[in-house]
Amino acid sequence: MENIEVLPQKIVEQKIVILKPRLDTANARFLGENNKTNFFTKHSFLKKQSTDISLVGFSKFFEPLILIGGKYSINYCKKQELKIECGHQAQKIFIGGEEVKLGPSDLGAPSRIVAFPAEEHYQYTNETYFVLDRFMRELSPEKIHLAPFECEQENDKTLNVDSRKVTISLAEEIAFLRHKIAKRPSDADVIIKEIFEINERMIIYSPMYELLFQNSRSASTVTILIDAITGNIIDPKIDISIPQKLPPPEKISRDISSVIKENLPELRIDETGLQNKQVAETRENVESEQENAPEVSTVESMFESEKAMTLATDSLRRLGFKNKIMPLKVTSEGELYSVELNLQNKTAKVLVDTKMKEVKEYEIQELNV
């Protein structure tokens, strides 16, 4: 039988559902504050003081779950040759009132064989649904929680909420569902009727809270996610490359002033007016740059760097690098962040957009051993 690709005869429009959180922001903060010491002691033998740990980042976003379901049904037949053995003394055989010819026995015995073609008809039906995350990983249906809808819309790609981006196309949905349920029997000789349809397509946005805690003594950070429907705390992610503690802004200003005084020559009365003017202009330019320099939010920078490192690490794991991913450094390139990581005998450079929470590009190079 010719192997023709199974295509769906029916595809429904995709629905978008946004679930309403059961846990509000105040309770989410309270839950995080009550458990913040546990997030750090899980990765350390030393007991952390709650006064050393503070909440430095808080956001709410929606995690998408993709529900896709369909039905596959096939009626087919298998061709067979039925054989009937008759005694060696039989002269004629009639089946259904018609005479059939006798053939010799396959075993060489005196009995004879009547052979005639036949067809066996079968039917197979499978109707089910699947739940996927935004990376097309199959999840348990229990991941979809029962909660009131915040809104429901059909075939509308514009959302006014902060949500993780879904990149699964319709072609990928069809290929996934076809692989799961549209399975033709390998021994089918003739297909009488075949139906494949996609009758359920839905994106369910589930609310989540993201909290970033920092230890003021070690400058280490931990990011946790709280399910806004169940209140469950997802396994926290500790910053494996602990950032250096930066001095306060006032200390930075004092240090810069000391550097200026050490490197600029002192004015002396016997120097020429031109030399005095050049030195004075140099002082004014440096001090002006110091005054006009924008203030850098250390906490915000660390929060974005941690997000960039997490996105880069997750993307490499999806590419097959499961073990020993060691971040080396994070640098800012305009609105993007460049994350360099060590992969045993390789190095990777990943360009991440933390605002859109997506990877723009990556490069993997072999290390010269």
C-alpha cells in the first residue's frame, strides 16, 4: 500500500484562556518572606539570618500551556487466502452453490486443498488530547488547574498581559498530534475510510509570581516562582556565579575623587598660564563627567543578569547540553545581555533579551585542547 501522509480534514480555531489568580500579590510576598531563609539554607550548611535576606525583585507573569486534541479513525482490510482441506476421494467441491477447483495438498498427502481469496475488515479509533509547555514538552493534564477565567477569546494574538512567548506553529501542532494518534496499521492492504481531525486547540495562560531574594552578606541571589493558583513554590534557582558586592554610590564618588587628585598634577605659582589653564580644564572635564554620570541600580542590574543567565542556561539544556553548564560572565550589550558559558570541551555565547524573555542568537565553539 502506498504510504500517503495523513493530513487533517478539520482544524478548529485556537482559543485563548487567561486564568484568574487565587493568590494575590500581598499573599505571594508574605509567602516568600516566610520561607526566604529556606531558599538559601537549602544550598548551604550555615543558617541564614532573615535580616540578611531581602526581596529585591517582584513580578507577575503568565506561563502558557498548550492544549491540543483530536480524533483519528480508520477502516481498513487485510487480504487473505483461505484454504480448506478435503478428503482424497472427493471429486467435486461446491461452496455457496458454485463449484471450486481442487488443488494438490501442500504436504503431499492424498487430501486436496480448496483455496480462495478473502478480506478481513477492521476498524481503529483513537480520540484524546495532550498538554504541552511552550517548549513542546508533554505535560500531565494535572498541570491545568481549575480556576475562574480572567478572559476568554478566540483567534486573537494580541494580549495585554506579561506572558512567556509561545513559538509553536500550527504545522508543529499537526505533526505532534499526527505522530501521537494517526497511526496506520502496517499490515493494512486497503484503506476504506480514514478520518483525522483536530477538534481542540487552546492556549491556557496560568498566572505566576517571580520573586528575587538577595543575601546582603554574600550578595548571592535566589529566584523563586510561586504558582498564583495553587500557591505552590517551585524549586528555587540559586545564582551559581555569586556577583561581587559593589560599594555604595557615595564610596564610589570618594574613590573617583581620590583617583583624580592622585593623577592630576598640583598647580604651582611658577607654572605658565597655559599650563594652569590646561590642568584646570582637565579637572573640570573629569568632574563634569562624574556629576553627569547616570546612577546605576546595582540590584536591577543583578536581577536582569540573573534572568539572562537563567534563560541562556535553559536554552542550552533544550539543545541537549544536560550536564556541567557553568556560566562564566554576563555583559550588557545595549538592551541585550551576552552570557558566556562553559560546556566541558566547548564554550557558548548566548545573546538574551530579558525584556522579551527570549534568546536572540547563540554561538557554540570547540575548545582547543
